[in-house]
Amino acid sequence: RICVMLPKKQKKQKEEVFFPGIEKIHYEGPESNNPMAFKFYNAEETLHGRKMKDWLRFAVCFWHSWRGNGADIFGLAGTQERPWDCSNTMEGALQRVDVHFEFCQKLGIELYCFHDRDVAPEGATIEESENNFDKVADALAAKQRETGIGLLWGTPQLFSHARYMNGAATNPDPLVVCHAAAQVKKCLEVTKRLGGANFVLWGGRDGYQCLLNTDYKQELHNYATFLRATANYAKEIGFTGQLLLEPKPREPMAHQYN
């Protein structure tokens, strides 16, 4: 993969060079032959008393847009090359913030969402991870003020690290549960700070494949306790957005608790 970082001075002089030659995408109607135009989505059109953009609250997802690399389960390491993507470095994470907001502006999309590990690299310790997250959150907050683009929701990434192989909130190892709790706590704080409208929990690893090796009653109790603690902390810090659970059957656990 090619990795090219722009010098700081050049970056400041040319803030919108990540998608050169592409202007803001406009609505041109169904008869348009322009591949870079909306044909049916007209953000400002009013339908039943509300603008289309308020009915259809599209958000640019950080993970699909900037962190997926086109890999598949059969061994391809990745098929997407992005010259401005420098993987899990802090410099790359901060540059992706600029890329992201330019993309949102050119699409005319006013909302975005992220996992914590999408926007900031995980450190060697919880403290280092949180410091990384805070630095990127500063950049996100600045871009939100500059562009008017808002955060639809934030969510902790509790599934791809090896520690979460057997679950996060329902992991049999108390140390892993504590790590998950610290991650949720910090992500909730940052989501509140950025004005997020929602906070999402996806328990993709919290579930079971077979009841023969699962204490179902105990794990359900542990999961409920974790969710209650999250809701209580949201109230404690004054987060007024919605708390959402995202169920996805068989991805990857055969039977998910949420």
C-alpha cells in the first residue's frame, strides 16, 4: 500500500486536495446523465412538511468509508489503496479527519458517525488510547464548528481486537469486561462532547454459538448489568441523546444477546 503524507505547510495551503476535480454534488433530477449528480435525492425538497434531508438522515460512516481496505475472509489483504491513508498512526488519523469532512461537504451530507477505533488508533494502554482519542476529538470538534456537520452517533469498537473473541460485556475474563467498560465510558464522553444525537452499542461478540459451553443465565445477567451501567453513566454526565442497541443476527455470534 502506498502511503504519502502531505507536508504540514502544503496541507494548510491546499486543504481540499484529497478529491481533486470533484465539485459539490448537486441534485439534477432523474433525466440527468451526469454520474456525479443526485437524480432522486433532493435534500432541500419539502415533503409532508419536512425537507428530504430531515426524512432521510444520511450519515457518512467512518469505518466503511475510511477504515475498510477491501479485504475478504478468503485471504485478500486489501484491494483499496488510498494515498492519504497511513493506517494506525496519529498523523494518519488526523489527516483522515480532513479527508472525511471534505468528502461530507462535497456530498452535501450533514451527519457522520464513527467507532472510537475508526477515528483514533488504539495505544499500548487505556490511557494512551484515550489520549489519542482526545486529540482526534479536538480535530473533529474543530471541523464540526467549521463546516456545520454534526455527529449522528458514536459507538465503541468492541469486536475486532483479539481480547474480545469471547465477548466484551459478557466475556468470562473480568479484565476484558473492565477494558470494555473503560472503552464505553470514554466513547460516551467523546460522543457527548461532539454533540452526538445517539450512542450505539453493537454486541456482535456478546452471545453464544452453543449452549453446551455457555452459562446463558449468567451471561444475560452480566449483559444487562453492563447496559444499566452505561445508561446510568449517560445520565451522570448529562448525555441526552438516545442509547441504541444494534442487533445483527449471526454476525459473528450465532445468537446475540441484543
